[in-house]
Amino acid sequence: MTVSPDPTTPRPATRAGSAPEGTQTLARGLAVVDAVARGHERLRDVVAATGVGRSTTHRLLQLLVGAGYLRRLDGGRHALGPALIELGYQALQENPVAVVAADPLQRLAARVSDTVHLAIEDRGQVLYLDKIPGSRGAPMRSRIGHRMPLTRTGIGKALLLDRPDRWRDQFLAERRVGSGDAPEAEVLTADEFVAVMEAAALRGAALDLEENEPGVLCVAAPVRDASGGIVAAVSVSARRPFMPPARVEALVPVVLDAAAVVATGLGHRPAGR
């Protein structure tokens, strides 16, 4: 499993200016790794992204390359290194949601023949923990480690179902961030998005009707842990020919059941049981 961030996907920037006392060198190194992960490949670009001085950044790049956290490419460019692949795989394996969900996701994928995702919210975005590609239709651009806006994905909406206090502000913030590359189908106002979320909360599952990727529809359901809080979400996505309105509705209970199985594995017990 390779966690390969997409530099075109908005993600929280890391800068080294506000590190606790005594940790600034570590913070600078982490900021450099994060900058490279976000597509800043050259020394001057990393300096601009992190605010760290040129000579310090140069030394940190050399150290990180030597330790395997970064690798040097032709033309003075840098990319994430093999040590991060190993750590990313280990982090995924140690995530209880990913471990518990593995078998239920495989059964769901076999049942629906479409692409199945598992995701969590991380730093205000969708972070995909697992993806099982469908057996029909063109492949989708999502991948493990990919980040997406919460309000433009079905799985992101599922992660937000319990947070009506965030719906409007999150939608407005992500519409501003993504205004340059948002799908043409995105025509909702903030009020309309809130109404969509209210309907999803009543249904217990969220839908993506091509808001994120043209031609792709999705049904997603939240996964709860022993506390009853939403800790992840499961989705089924397919191209439009395989997702007529009747099938979208028919998939809602299927995805809800799969999410409930994962939740049970995390210790969740529905009210009254």
C-alpha cells in the first residue's frame, strides 16, 4: 500500500513558526516533508512554503534524503521517500477502523461489484484509508491516502452527519477553496446544502450525485464507535450507467448494513440494545 498524496488536492499547510519551545528543529523538518508532499519539489519552493531559511532548508533536505524520508530526483527536485511508505503502511495497519473494516469491505465489494471506500476525517478533510476498485466501468481517481473536501463527497457528508453546526461554514469554506476546479454540476447554495444534509441525517446515509466527480455517484454511511460518535464512513461509488436513481436508493440499506457491521466491531451498540 502506497500513500501518495495528490498535490492538486487542497490540504492543511504545515509551517514551522509556532512550534513549542525546544522543538523547532523537529517542526522545521516536518514542515519540509509536508511541503514536498504538497508538491513543492525544489529548494526555493520549499523555502517559500515553510518560511524556513534557505541554508537550513538545504541542510534539512539533505538529512531527510539520507534518512530515506525524501528522495532526490533529477533537476534538483525532491519527492517522498521509501521510509514514509513503510511508516504509512504501518500507521494504516495500526488504525483499528482499517483493521476491523477490512473483511466487511471485501464482502460489500463482492456484493455490489462497484468501488468501495473507507475514510476518516483528518484535519478537516476526507482521508481515504482503503479502496477496493469495482469490477466494472472506468477507474476512479480516488486512492488510499488521497484527500478530498468533506462537503463535495458522499463519504465526507457521511462524516459530517452529526455536526449540523459545521455544515454551512464547511460548505462555504470548501466552495471558496475549490472554486477554481469545482465540477460544473456544483450549483448548490449554502441553504440548499444544509437542506441536503438535513435529508441525509434523517436517512442516516449521504449521497454524492456527481458533485465531486462528473459521472460518478455515491452512497455513503457513517461508522460509529463505542461512544456513538462518527469515526469513519463507508461508501459505494459507481459510474452513472450503473447508478440509476432506483439503484441509488436500493444501495442505501446495503451500505448502512456494512457500516453497522464495522461499527459493531468497534464496540458500537445501537440504542435500545
